[in-house]
Amino acid sequence: MSSQTPRPPEAPMGLTKDSLSAQAHRYLRQALMSGRFQPGEKIKLKEISEELGISQTPVREALARLVSSGVLSQVDRRSVRVAILPPERYKEIRDLRVMLEGEAAWRAAQLARGTDIDQLEQIHNQLCNAKEAKDYLAMMTENVHFHQSLCDLADMPFLSRIVRNLWLQCGPTVNAFTAHPPCEPRETHPHLAVLQALRKRDGEKAKSSIQEDILASSNLILSYLEERLSEEQGRD
């Protein structure tokens, strides 16, 4: 794993097993959404337990929840593997994101305050800085942060929850960008058009720009998934 991955805060005294399991689940969800783990990668119970500084039992429970949701598959008692999305399943998730994130962007353009847009712009600038430093894990993390923050500005909590679950399913696919980084984000990235549309309260432009962002990476991600599936089949 990347040495640049931030270590989560140590659990305070008095946490129950249930809260430790929830902490591990939140940590793993965020790691999966931001592309820390690659499709097909094995996640070992012992390594995550040591990383979080907690016992293996709550980590095992957190991993079991992710296995039941189809994000992970069980390898053996002590490890799981990140699922490789079939291309058709990825397309379904992509199309749902296009609809839902587009709707969120339209509504955000009606509701976002100047300070909200400034914070969103800061997230994009952090993405740019990470890309220029070739820190692609941080770049992918900031990209997820941008999309989720945009959804939150729509003030539609149920929609935001659905979008986060979609990101959980497809998050590992963003590892495609480590091999093929995006264009210069300070000059041509669709996020810039989103920010401009939010400032103008132009809902249609905000919607079409975030949809363009989602679709622009689609072919790259599909090629990446096909490569990973081919590699996995070659090991069988």
C-alpha cells in the first residue's frame, strides 16, 4: 500500500466492539471509494487490523459487511479480494451516476453559497496539486471528495447516500488513472466548468459538466476493467 495513505486516528478509550467495527467499516469504505485498493487486490485481515490499531474481530465484521454487499469477495478466513466489476455492471453504475450526480449538480447550482463554491474549488486545487506531484492516490481521493461534496450541496441526503454507495462499488476502478493520468486539470478539467456554472447559478450547465466529467473517463475505465479481468482469467 502507498506510504502516503493517512493513518486514521487511534480509537479513543471506551469504544465498544460495535463502534470499532463501524470505525473499520467507514475506513474501508473510504479507502475503496478513493481507489486505494485495485480491482482483484487481496486485502488481508491482519494488515488492516495492524494499520487501524484494533483487534481482528471488528475488522473481520467490517469486511464481512462489504462481502455481503458484493464489493469484496471472500478468499479464505483471513483475507478477501476486491471484486472486479464486469463491464456491463460498471456501465449500469456509470449511468446511474450520470443521472443522480447530474440532478445533484442542478440543484446545487440553486442552493450553493459563495463559501460553499470556494470550498469546492479548494478541493479541485488540491486535486491539481496532487496530480502535479504525481501523487495519484491523493488525486483520486480529492476527486471523490469533489463529487461527494457537490452532491452534499444539493441538500438531498438520500441521493447523497445512494451516490456514495455507487462510488463504493466502482471506486477501485479509478486506479485506471494511475496508468493514464487525466489532462491538465488546471486548464481543461470539467470541474472548472462545474464551478463556473455554480457561480452563475446555471443548473443546466452544472448538470451537463459533471455528466461530461463522469463520461469522459468511461472508455478508459472499461479498458482497465477488461485488462484486469483478462489477468485474473489468466491466473485460473
